[in-house]
Amino acid sequence: MQTDKNRVNRLIEYAMGLKNREDGRGLYLKYQDDIAQVTPQEAFEVFSSLLEKGVEASEILVFLDKMINAFYKSLSAHRWEKPDDAVLLQLLCRENEALEQKIENIKQMLKDPGYFTDRKDELLQRLQELQEFSGHYEKKENILFPFLEKKDWKFAGLSIMWQLHSDIKAQLKKVISLLQAGCDEEEFIMEYAKLVFAMLGLVYKENLILFPAASEVLTGEEWQEMLEQ
């Protein structure tokens, strides 16, 4: 899919400004016309170009959410359709929906004043169930990502998502360990909030950037081969 190279270059400048902690409002106003038109493919080109410039994935994660929030209006307006033969993509989308439901169920549980005393074992079980979602990350890492990386240089930016996967798994393990060790409620809530922000933030990034971009570059034959894997 065609991208606007000039726009991508300007958006790289915008990203470097965020990295260098320049005034966010001023940067947004300077590049707002480009921000208002960015596509999922162009977003990948920006992230991969940052990596090529030597910016580490961990450094990008510091300002990544600011960028995604700035890009939100354009990315959410981008029209794309799940190909009928992209069964793996449909499966990944359903898994995200299931994750959102599990997190919503825990949210409702946390409204019960006794959740940290009388229902602590149930809470621990629900958190442990979230570990099953590692399979979602593994499908992406072992099946989807290699196909995309072979397709185009821009998908080198997927290494940023690899880092997000690792961070989420580590944070979930931390939350479970804290609960098992008998942490206080305030500490639990603080660390759990970080986990939910990261997990739902990744769903958001998949829906806005990864899935649309994948649907536009992969063929029916490739989706079938991925499904078989």
C-alpha cells in the first residue's frame, strides 16, 4: 500500500522531538497536518525508521503512547476490512475481545468491598487465568510477525511490540506474586492498574495499527499458511 514518504519523514521528526522531550503541544501544532493523515502503514515506517536511527525499543516505549494518542483520530478513521480468508486475524481479534471481558469481570469484582479479604483466592485465580493470554502473544511472535517481517522492512518496528509482550508478562507475574506474598491492598491496586493499562493499551495498538497493516499486505495464501502453522 502506498505511503507518503514526505509525511513519514516529518512524522519521524515529530517522534524525535518527543524523544528529546521538546514541548508536546508545540510539536503537535507544528506537525498536526501530517498527524491528521497518518495511516497504519506509515506508523510502522516511522517506528522502523526510529530503530534504524539507533533509538532503542525501550526508549520508544517512553513516548509511544503519546504518539498513538496523537495519531488516534486518523488511525481510527482508517477504513479496512478483515479479509474473509484471514482466519488467524479473526482469531486474534476474538482473543482480544475475550481478554477485555476477563478484565471487565475483574473490574466488577474489585467493586466488592470484600474482594481483598473474602474473595482473595478467587481474585488470584482470575489473575492466573490472564496468563493463558500468553498464547495470543506467541501466535503473533511465532507466526504473524515472521510473515510481516519478510514482507517489508517497515515491520522491523514489530520489535517494539515484542518488548511490550515481555513487559506485560513480567508485570502480570509481579502482580500475581505480590498477591500470593500478602501485599497490602494499595500496592496491589497500583501494580494491577499498570498491568491493565499495558494489556488494554496493546489491544488498542493492535486494532489501530497491527491488524489493519497486516490485512493490507498479506495474501489469502499467506493467511492460510499461517493458519496451518
